[in-house]
Amino acid sequence: MIRLALWIIGALLLGGIVHLSTVLAMPTAATQDAYSRLSQLTPVNAVVPLAAPSAKDSTMPFMDPAFAVAVCRYDLSAGALKLRAPLSQAYTSVTFYTRNSVAYYAINDRAAGRRAIELDLMTEEQHAQVPEEEDVTAADRLIIESPTVRGLIVLRALAPEPGLMAMARRALAAAQCRIEAVPTQ
Amino acid sequence: MRLFLGSCFTLILAAAIGLGATWLTLTRGVAFGALTIGAWTAWPKSGSVDIDPYARATIARTGELPVGAGDGVAFYAHTDDAGNALDGRCTFVVSGMTPAARYWTLTLYDAQGRLVANTIYRHGFTSAEILREAGGRFAINIGPRARPGNWLPSGGIEQFVLVWRLYDTPIGVASLTTKEGPMPAVARKSCS
């Protein structure tokens, strides 16, 4: 009897380890996560508009149908990325996700405070290589550090009424993301 | 022999417990740091780097992208205020006021996060298009049959999910507490 109880306690402890390790391994093992879904639809380092979600089809679950959405799937291995997104009339936001869908930075039109959201995305290493004087002179230059080399930038523009969806999509169509060579010292 | 049988039993039981617990937590959407106001629950940390391992695993499995913390907050409702499941064959009324935000949207999904087909192509409302009463209060009827005013068709599906997204809200993630509501009330009216 005691022996059986010991075996069961052992099983519970091992089960706990199995549980925790599978939960931690899930983000790297998942094949249907947002990045994998989008890599079939989008080229790398370019802004691509996503189809509006409908009852028949939606790129990702729980997409907000009131928003026009465009995605820039980035890969920083060749250099830093420059993003420029003009603002739509209503509400525009840009959210940065790591390869595993962790939202590490988000900015909206009001925080940007200008007619466009403009920023540079680079890895920590690339940021360290930016000449210091350039960092100081361009004080209004917004630099974001990406925790991963690859990831997603999701641009969202709100259509407050269905009739304004064309306006929101047009605003996003003018958005750009491109790799630019990091100036060497 | 006894040792061999015992270790086989332990290993099989351990695998069943571990994988079963993982499956349960990921399908139920367990995450820490939930903020519940009435029928609505948000996980503000899921939109930041402080996201917990369970929410990360759930997001990786479903393929959704959470609303970033600098963008807004998403509140989910699976039941009404009294705890009744959101059944598409019944009529529900969502009414009241919302916390301050520049824009909000309310969207109806099925349990898997897909939009629900209907003849008027209405899947939700935004704060700009809703019809309001004097004083800024509003009421949204959710049900299978057309209603006057703000009608959100539920298509008669068995279980639907409501998602309330607040965009550019001055309520910071850190300061967002239950007291800072009010979130709109959700009440069941009738079932056909």
C-alpha cells in the first residue's frame, strides 16, 4: 500500500515536470502561430495588407473587423529596418511582436504626435553599433530594439464606420518598411 | 519485476497527468493577472513582455496576436452578469457606459474566434457608430432576430464570445483596477 502511494507521488511529481516543460516548449513547437500563418502570405521586410476577416475566412482568430490591418514580417539579419506609417483620419496604431507573438512595443498616432509614425527597428547589437553622435543629433529619431531577429510589425487603422474602411486601407497602403544598412564606424 | 511494473505505471501516469494538465490549461485559456469587471475579463499583461508562460502557450496554439499594451485593452465575455452562457438562440442586452477611451469596438465571435455569418454583415459596433440615448448611455441587443436600435446578430449559434476592445485608453495597465470600471452590463432577456 505504502509502495503504491510512493509510486503515485512519484508520478505526480514527474507529471508536474512534464506539464511545465510542455507549456514552456509550446511557443517554439507551435506550427499554427501568427508568424507561421503570416509567413505563407507575406514576403519578408515589406508591408502587406491583410484581407479583412469574414465569417468564412480570417487570417488569425479574434481579429477586430473594424480595423484595416497590414503586416511587415521583418528579418533584421541584413541590417536595421526603417518603418514609416502615415496616419489615417481616425486611429492608427503600430504594434511590434517577437517571433513568438509577444507584443514588446506598441505606439499609436497620438503618441507619435506627427503626421506619420516613423521609427527605426534594430537588434540590441545593431543599436550598440549606431555612432553615438548620430544618436544624439537625431534626438527625435525613435529607435526600437527588437528582442528577436525576426518578428512582426502589425499596422492597424480604424474605420469608425464601415464606409470609412476604404480610407483606412488607403492610409495603410502608403506605409513602408525597408532594410537600411547600418552605418559602420 | 515489481520494480519494472511500478516504474512503467509511474511513467504512464506521469505522462497522462502532465499532458492532460497542459491540454486543460491551454484549451481553457488559463492565464495569470486576470482583471474581471462584471462579465468582462481582460489580461492586460498579455499585451506586454510581462506575459506569463500560460498565455504565451495559448497564443502560440491559437495563432492570435494580443492587443499591445500601448495600443489598448481587450475584455472578453463568455457569460452574462448572472453567469448564463452566451447562447446565440437567446436575446441579450449589453447596456451602460464604458471606461474612458478614445475609441472602442465590440465584436461577436464564435468560441474559436471566427466571425459569425449574418445577412447584414454586422459583426460588431464601434464607439463612433452606436446609437446613444441622452447622457451617453447605450443599449445593444444581441440575438438571432432583428431588433430596433443597435442590433448585433448572433446567428443562432450555440455559444458566442463578446470582445470589448478599448483603444488609446488613459487607464494605464498598472492603474487598471476593478474600481475604475464601469464596464457595460450584460443581461439575458429571453430565450426562443
